Amino acid sequence: MRTELVTTLKRQATDLLADVERDREPILITQHGLPSAYLVDVETYETLLSRMAVLEGIARGEQAVAEGRAVTHPQARDRLARWLK
């Protein structure tokens, strides 16, 4: 992964944005020698958000099962049928 200084971002923002858009590879921005931010293209960022939402849903489901808040398929079907009436 490419790393750039925050001063490079300030001076060459247009070029860095073009690189990120073209290569679809994030750029790590450092400030005072420490990681500060990632510069990523919009499509990659939105894909990451979608994947995180799916993983969070899975985690909530696993937590519900662990806490005994899950129902069997027949129970869910019966509840849904009553709800739809």
C-alpha cells in the first residue's frame, strides 16, 4: 500500500485523487510520522460500508441465538402467517 505525507496531500490532492480513482488502491496518509487517514475511492468505500452492514447483521443474529432470542423456522412461519392475516 502506498503511503503519503499529509503535506503531499495538501500540495497534490488532485493528483492523489486521480491515482486513487484509477488504481482503486487506498493511500495511507501520515501526519508527524503516524497513520492519520486512508484516502479511498468512492466505490471501494461504499462496498466496505455494505460489507460491514452485512457482517453487523450476522453478528446481531449470532448474538440473538446466543441469548436464546431465536425461533425455529416453523415458529417464524406461524408468526408471519398470523401477522399477515
